[in-house]
Amino acid sequence: MSREPRVVIIGAGMAGITALHVFTRRGFAAVTVLEKASDVGGVWHWNRYPGLTCDVPSQLYQFGFAPKPDWSHLFADGPDIQRYHREVVESLGLAEHIQLNTEVVAAQWDDDAANWTLTTASGDRIGADVVVCATGVLHHPAVPELPGLDEFAGATVHTARWDDSVATDHKHIAVIGTGSTGVQIVSALQPAAASITHYVRSPQWILWAPMSLRQSELVSTALRRFPAAHDRLYRTLLWASGILADVTTRPSWRRRAVQGYARLCLRLQVRDPVLRSKLTPDYQPLCKRQVVSETYYRAIQSANAELVTERIDEVTPHGIRTADGRHRPADVIVLATGFAPHNYMRPMQVTGRDGLTIEKAWANGPRAYRMTAIPGFPNLFTMLGPNSPTGSISLQYSAERTAEYIARFLAMLRDGIATSIEVTEEATDEFNDAVAAAMPPTVWNTGCNSWYLTDNKTIDLWPYNRATLTSMLAVPEPAHFDIR
């Protein structure tokens, strides 16, 4: 007997929008997206700090099903990307499926009824035959435990929850944390600050790129007028981005060339040998998520800027004291300390078959089958779940392939072939063992402490190329699933 499966997607960021579009395009009508924020966009809704810019070229950082020829810059800023997500939702008629301001706090599987019940923060209960977690990776802000931080008399703000009311012009600003966020916000705030101090536990390799370069109106007009040419450009960039997967996953002359460029960027832009030494990481380029910037090295060499690599001992009411005993004044503390990247759908309470909780299932770290399914949790799928290629392959491409893959399971439910679908422990173990075996040659395994590492020091990334991802997410293998 055929039936229309009730599908709930949790999250209306890039992955959630992708899943919604793919499912509805394939004819699934009973699809609802629950989003806790007041707008779509995910990370681009929550992050609004000064200087926010995507480190992927605009003509690649877009949905394959929603081309945008007229980006304003070669690398789009956060507000531009957020507007794009909203426009895609509106233009494709997806808004009617999305419930904003609806936070899911729990999901419970019913073994007898073979369905899910979701509970929202307001106490509403929503039934679903299938749950798709598109809850993102860079979502939950990581706040450092610094002695005295709560007693700081000035303003404290995390970049992931930026407060526009915080005044930074002509202030003494302390930025804690590096990575793309720290680099971007130091570059943005430095020109108008009385002083800016960048507290860096471990410096990053920074590739120079023309981040501020505008896309000319002539180019935008040509790409609008000739959509076939725009599509060819997108596919060429997608193909070229596959080189990054090759660079990061196996040693080659390409990897050595990119690493050489990273070292050259530092040497050419920072002439002071003392500062250059402080800015030189003790690990190989590309081991961490690569930082791209046009302006950081110039900003940190300015007269009103200082790089501090000593450990922070305490935050005082009016500044920060480091391990060398120095106290530096601060009016504003900016926490550019990133996220808890391995939370995925947590802290949402997810309870699967036989009362198995996600906390118990992931007691030794997040694990899934091909980024999409977790044993013990029937009819639950993840978009960009554990071992996703956040460091090597276009996330839009990965999300589209994942959504098409999940849609095949939805068709099995709709056509009456199954009422519950659960990946087996054996298939999940086999996939994770293969990932572990493939990880040693990757650049992420060369000795740095990055946010790619889980608590048990495994690397939560995709160690294969784009062709392997495409192949693994092409057609489900029935033997890997318990289909009832």
C-alpha cells in the first residue's frame, strides 16, 4: 500500500533548504522544515559580525539548482549570502513548508507505531514518519572558560551572536581566537579601533586572495544573458574544486605547491622577523581549516595592533592578564573562539529504537554511515553528518547528493516497500573502519590540533575524493540496511 510519508527536516540552513527542494521536486508533499531562528540561512543568519566573508568564491558557493550570476564580489560577504538564501526560498516556493521560530528540543521513536514524535521548545508535539537532521556543523558557539570573564566590566560578545549595539570605534578591543573568524574581525575592526590586541593560542597559515575584488557589472550582465555560459562556469569551478580534495587527502606536488604558497604569503607580507616568527605555525599548512585573507597581515602590523601568543591567565574588570604578567587594557572583548563542531543535532534529545539515546550511541564520538544514517535510529537521516567533507568538497554539492540519496529511501516508504529503514551496525562499522584506514595520508593527520578532531582524537572529515562521495551516495545498498 502506498502512502505519503510525513517528513520533518530540522534546520533551514543551506542543507535544510537543499533537502526541502529535492524532496518537494521529487513529489513528496508532506514535508515540513522546523527552524528555531527567525529566518532561514543557518550559519549566515546567526553570524553577522563585522568583516564576515565567505572563503569560497561566490560563483561556486551557490546551489546547483539556483544559479546566481550577479554576485557583488568575487568572495561574497555574509549579508549577500543570507539574502541569496532568502531569495531561493521565496523564488522556489519553499517558504510555505518552513516554520520559523520553532526549536526542536526532543525526538522520540515509537517502536510499535514506527514513527517519530518531535517536541518543540513551546511544548508542541509533531508527528513524523521520517526525521532529517540538517542542523549544521558550525552552529553552537564555543565559549572559553577564562577566569574572571564574567566580571569583565566592558562588553563581551561572541562572533556567532554579534550584538550591533556594541560600540567598537575608538575602543580598546581584545580579540580572542584565530581561524577565519578571528582573522576577519581583526581586519575589519582595526582601522577604527583605538587599539586591537589579537590573543592567539596557535597562529594560522593564511593564504592571500583578493577577497575585496568586486564582480563587474559587465560580467554579471553577460552571465545573466547567457545562462549556459554561467552553468559552464559553475561546473568548471566545481571540477576545479575537486583539486582541493586531492591536495588534502593525499601527498602530491599539488599539496607541496599550496603549502609553499602559504609560507610565501607570510614571508612576503610580514618583513619583521620577530613578528613573522610569532605568526609562523608549528604545523604544516592545510592541516587546519585553511584561512584566506587579503588584509590580516597588514592589519596586525599596524601601529594600533598587537599579536599576543602568551597564555591568558585571567580577565580582569578592565583588561586581560597573560602568563608573562602583562596586563593589557580592554573596553570590548570579542570571542572569536568558534563552535562545538561535533554536536550535530545535540543538545536536542534524540531517542531511537529500544530507548537508545544519541548520547549513548555517540559515547565514543559521533559516527554514522556515509554521513547519513545512524544505527539504532530508524527513519532518521543526517545532512552533512559525521565525516562530511567540510574541509575539501563543496558543501552545496555534498548536500544535494545526500538529499537525492535520502529521497530514494523516502520513495521506498511512499511506495509501501518499507515502514522503517535502519542502517546496520555492521555496515556502519565497515564504513568507519574504512575511513580510519584512509585518514593517515591526509594533511589533517600531520600533527595539528584542529576543530576537525573529536574528543577521542579521531578526524571527523571525509578522506576521499568527490567521485567517491558521488558513488557512495548514488544508490542505497539494501544489504546495509534493516528494511521492515
